[in-house]
Amino acid sequence: MAATTITDQPTSSAEPSTATAQAAFIALLARDLTVLRKEFRMFLARTVMQPLLLMFVFTYVFPKIGQGVGGGAGAGRFSTLLVGGVIASTMIFQGIQAVALPLVQDFGFTREIEDRVLAPLPVGAIALEKVVAGAAQALVAGLLVFPMGLFIPATSIDLHINYPLLIAVMVLGAFMSASLGLFVGTRVEPRQVPLIFGLLVIPMTFLGAVYYPWQSLEPLRWLQIVVLANPLVYLSEGMRAALTTGVPHMASGVVLLVLAAAGALLMRVGVSGFRKRVLS
Amino acid sequence: MINHADDAVIRTHQLRKVYAGAPAFGPPGARPGGPPGGRPAGPVASQVSGGVNGAPTKPRDAAVDSLDLEVGRGEIFGLLGPNGAGKSTTIGMLTTRIVPTSGTAMVAGIDVIAHPAATKQHIGVVTQTNTLDRALTVRENLVFHGRYFGMPNKQARAEADRLLEVFRLGDKSDVGVQTLSGGLAQRLMVARSIMHRPSVLFLDEPTAGLDPQTRLSLWELIRELNAGGQTVLLTTHYMEEADELCGRLAIMDHGRILALDTPDGLKRSVDADTVVTITAAGDAGGLATALASGDGVVKAEATPRGVEVHMRAAPGIVPRLMTSAADAGFEVTDVSVAEPSLETVFIQLTGKDLRD
């Protein structure tokens, strides 16, 4: 066996150079990208199925069989408002899938994270990397819904895209979704994973203004107020604001502000949860 | 404090860890949420009024306490002790994963507590659990690790290939790490930990759970790395491992260092040069008493493996021991004669067996 020669580090400096931490951050992203490329089919399957079925059933099957959500003439309008909601819910779902589930596994039993925690960057930056990678996936997942909106609906849909707003909403929404994933991932034990879906994803989706504009809850004033705690409401509303005209939606300023604030808060709590899980 | 010049790669002073939520010093009521099912401090009443009347509450176990340690460049230094002695907590603190309650720790000249991210650049760590990246292949595990530590992709690939050869993992480079046996996974963990050429390599129970042959080959590897200049700090509860590998070692129990010396120095500290272990039917304590008064006998005591007789400068004494045993009415079934081992040292220091 050949001898292994170890050369000592020349000198040690107390502060890690920002360049070291940046290189580590980028390498962690590259690692996540490599894994995503390897598991791309799985990514597609878990990303595409839900919006595909939603669009298919609500915007193709229902109008065809005359089961009009929104009634016969309203079908086109419903399809139009649904596109934004489906994109929003797909992004939230992806944030949890891409960030929370792997973290729960890591913390729960594989403990692989212990090695990445030893990479030469602050622990908080490792959590931040998870959010960046998750946000990118949420963004891609959201974008994948657009072609579905074009080809699936039986009735024509009427999108008027405000691109600057669309970009702002999608980017902030992606960060908020991934931050939510970080928050959930640092607080859930493996045996509680089914609860993520039962107690979080499903209520969030059904009460997230995905299938109806928030304003239309007016007759149920109490519900309209309660769902304001659901960040998906703002993402759905923001998507409709960016994609449609004529469908009522919240003011874009409110949407952007709440998405940014919710994202920042979830990120903060998530990072501190992450630190608690990896440091003792 | 002794000042050992600049070649100390690890230096701790009064390093201490009490786990949050675990019993701590002070009145129990002051604890941040005592652990459910934790050892109660005493009568319930004292939990309420504890400390008020100044009654000394029992000092709680710190996982690691008052740890002063210096490891020089190029050493293989061992922490030997039973499970729960505080070895892994010590490694955890030196590798930034466990935040000390108090004290200081310097690794490669960096204050670990103040600058954890900078410290990480200079350490390689093999933890007790398999932390290989299961989403990556064997080779990718090395390449990405190198890249986390700032190696350009090309250099990381070259270094990975070199290490795969050195660690005889070349034929496994493209398989997923789940398929590796325990021994191969451990070898890959060691290879990964030195990818970025750390100043200190930390090995936490590196051969626990490995079969004897794999253990030997890992020892050989560690020795070779050390011959190349690698400083190593390892923990173990195997005496043979400490004896074989370590230049110096600290014997730990209950979070404290009980003795620190070379393996030979530790063995010399035992009050005897020969240890005779005698097994006989009947009352071991009685046999120990019967043997204790013999010539050259330093002490005799009953242990789980028989009566251990510590002797000094006592040639030809075994037959006399046998006679003494027979005279006292014991039928000896087994006798073994050995030099003091680290186990002897450990028992002398703690009054218990390392395997307990």
C-alpha cells in the first residue's frame, strides 16, 4: 500500500475567509444539483402529478361532463383563476417535499447531515443553502404548471401576465415555500411525517385560496379572516394578481409584503431550529 | 499551566459540558425543564425549597468536566474509557458540534468556541455513525467533500482517485455507498475525512463494530497516516486499540481524565509487575484474603474474572500462591500470569472493569 503523505496546513487563520464559506456554499448547491439530476424522474413525478390531475379534473373533465364548478359559462373563468392557485399550491408542496422531508430523514435516522455540518461555513449558512436549493426547485415546479395551463383546459383560459409582478411573486413565494420546508423539517420527527400531509399540506391547500379568490369568502367572514394566517393565501392571490385581470385579488403590495415577511420569519425560526438540531 | 510551545495542535483548558435539560449544578428548581424521568434530586420537598436553606445540593454529572488536554503535532493521542465516559462529548466539542458549557478549546491555533466555521477548515472527523452521503457514489462522496473544502473540481477528482487507490476502494468508486460493508464504509469515512488534509484527524470509536481483520487493516491505515505526519485524536473503549496505536493516552471516566501518559507509562504506574489471576470455586473474597498476606503480594482482590493478585519482584511465587490457596481450602481451577495491562490500570483507577 502506498504511503500517504499529509502536508500540514501552512497557517491557520482565525476568521474563515468569506471566499472559503462561499466556495463551500456553492459546492453544497452543486451537490444538491447533482442529486437532483440523478433523481430527476422522481422530481418530475412528485412535482407534476398533483397539478396535472388538478388541472385535468377541474379544467378538462368537469366542463366536459357538465359538472361545472362555476357553471357552464363560468368554466373558462374558473380555469383562469385556477391556474394561479395551482401554481401556488405546487410551489408550497415542493418546498416541503424538497426541504422538509430530506431534513426529517437526516435528523431522524441517517444523520448524513452531520458530515455536511462539518463543511467550513457557519451552520446557519448550511440551512440557508437548503432553502436556496429548495426555492429553486419550487420555482421550477411552479413554472412546469404553465404548459399544463396552456394545453389541458377544455375551455380557453384568459391570462394577462404582468411579468415584473409574476417574477416578484414567484421568487418570494419560492423562498417562502422553502423556508416553510426548513421550519417544518427541523421540527418534525420521522414518525410524524404523515401528519405533515394530514395536518399541514392538505388544510393549507384547501384553505389556501387555491380554488377560489380570497374575496369570494366574503359571505363566510370568519373563514375569510382565519385563512389569513395561511401563507398560501397570499401566494395564490399574488399569482392571480400577476396572471389575470377581472378576477378579484388582494393588493399586490400586501401580497409581496406578507410573502417577504412570512419567508423571513420562517427562515429565521427554521435556521435557529436547524442549529438546535445539529449542535448540542 | 505547562506551556508546551507551539506544536500543541489541540489545547483545552477546564473544558466542561453539561447538557441542557440534563441535571446541572444548583437547586433542581433552577434547571431549565428537568428531563422527564430524570433522576430525582431527592425528596420532592427539597425540589421546591432546594437551595433556599443553603443545603448543599448534590453536584450533577457533567458529561465532560475540567478537561485539560494538550495534543502535540504528529501524535496519535487516545481517549480510553467505557461508554458514557465523555469521550464522544470531548470530540464533539473539539469539532464544533457540541457547544461547551465553559472552558476553552484551541484546535490548530483557532479558538473553537469563538470561530467554529474557521476551525472546521482544519479538522477531519470520523463520527461513530455512518454519515456517508447516500445519494452519492463512493467517488462522489470524496469529490464533493473536497469541494466543500474549497478544492477545485479537477483537483478534488484527482485527490479522490488517489485516495481510492490508497484505501483500496478503487473497484468500488462508482457504486452507491449503501452497498458498502461496514468495514469498507468505515474506510471511506476515513478517506473522506482526510480529503482536505486536515491538521487534526478525529476518530470517534473508529473500529467499533468491525470484525477483527477489518480492525487490523484500519489500524494499519491509521499508523500509515500518522507516519505521514497526520495528527490523530481517537476515542476507544478497546484496550488493545489504545495500546497498539496511541503514543499517549488519557484514561477517562465520568467526564474526567483520571490518568494521562504513554501506554507503558500508565502500565508502570500500576503497583505491581506481575498480575496473577486465580479462579477457584467458593468465596472469592475469602480467597483474596488468604492470598493477600503472601510474600511479594502487593494486593489481592476479587474481580468478576477471579481473584487478581498484584505482585512485585516475585519469581517463583505462583507455586506458593497455589499452596496458600490449597491451605485455605480452595480448589484452584485456573491460573493466568500476565504483565499489567491497561485494563489493570483502569481497574486500579476506577475500581471497575472497562467492559462493565
